[in-house]
Amino acid sequence: MNDYIKICPECNTPVPLSSRFCPQCGACFSLHQADPSPLGSAPSPSDPASDPVRISPKTFRGFLLSDLEICIGSQYSVYMDKFSKRRQGKHTFNWCSAIFSTEWLLYRKMWKAWLYVYLLQSLWGLLYNVFLSVLSFFMGFPLGFLSLAESHLGLAVLFILVYWLIPSVILGFLGDGIYWRHIRSLLIRHQCFRRPPVYEESLVQTLQEEGQTLTVWEFIMMYLLCRLPSWASSALMIAGRNMVLKLLGAIFR
């Protein structure tokens, strides 16, 4: 438990020192109000600095910053900087979405975006395997990265870069936009667009549960569950690649 608190100038509620916003009324604290006071103590009425100061709640694109912080969690400052840059028309790159792709979407609870990306990745993998099958049939290249690397190392590296690098770069540039649409949709669903800074415990709990990240064990369970169709689709791709080879053999031989 934090041994120091500060007093909200809006509603005089004791608030933990590390909080940027009052959980009771949503007021945003300025830097000069961050001085700690002992737990349970109240400012002296004779102190001019203890007089309540009216603070207008700060918003971003119609949403309270306190709501955004509740949804995003510990990476609030990082993502708000990215969202602000995108608001100004600047490009941002999300390394987590580029490197981890579907795993990052799962970790951030973006279920619908995960499904779309998973389907697109499956389609991309299918097209890639068909392309390799056709190339292998007409050019005589061996199938499989290791077999191809033994005879054509440069070509194998090029293929693997095309297969992994292109989707990763695209998702890296789209990641912050996907995440912002997810947060915006969540807040709109709970009627948080242009709402007054009045908080209920149930709303805070709901935004935390739906907006913040999975725990480690939740992520492991969801990862294994969502990887089952990936492993099944990989087996189907290999079977489809063999069928393409047989079909080409029956047509041209």
C-alpha cells in the first residue's frame, strides 16, 4: 500500500500519489499538485494551496484521458504519444505488432483483429506454397527451406524474407491504427464518448478487464488454443502443395 497520497482539488478525495487522474471524478492532476501528504492527513484550511481548484477534464478525440489510461494500462504514455502522432498525420511503427503479429493481437485482447489477420496470414501462406510448388515444378528447385538453402542459399533467403518480412512490415505500420480503433470501439460500446467525468466502480472494472492485457497464464492458454487451427492449416497447406505438384505432373507430363 502506498504510504503517501494527494488530495484531489476537484472533489477532495484522497488519491494515490502515482495516479494521474482522480478515480472518483476523473480530474487531471497538474505537476504542482503532486506533492505528497501523509496518509490520512488533510491540507490545512488556512493553506491557500488547499483551496479546491476547478480543473476541466482533459480529453483526446472526445474521450477522457482517464478512460484511455484505464483501458491501455502501463503503456498509456507510449501509446498516447503514438496516437497523437497519427492524429497529426504522421506514420508510426509498432515493433510488437511487426515481430509478434497475431500473438500481440491476442495479448491486447483484439479478438476480431486477430481473426482477420489470422485469415489473411493463412491465405498468404496458401498462395506462397502454391507459388513454391509451381516454381519447384518448372525450375526444378527442391521444396523446403533447408533443401533449397543447400543448393540455392540466396534464393532461399529471398523467399523467407518475402514470406515473413512483407506481412511483418505491413502489420508494423498498421498496428497502432488497429489498436486505436479497438480502444475507440471499446469506449463507444460503453458510452464513454463525450461523457462527463463521473466514475463508478463497475465501469472502471469493465474498462480494465476488456481494455488491458491478458495475464501470463491467460495468454499461454489463448496462444495454445489459437495455435491449433494454425497447425491444422499448415498441414492442409502441405497437402495442398502436394496436390498442386500432382496436378501439374498430370497436365504437363
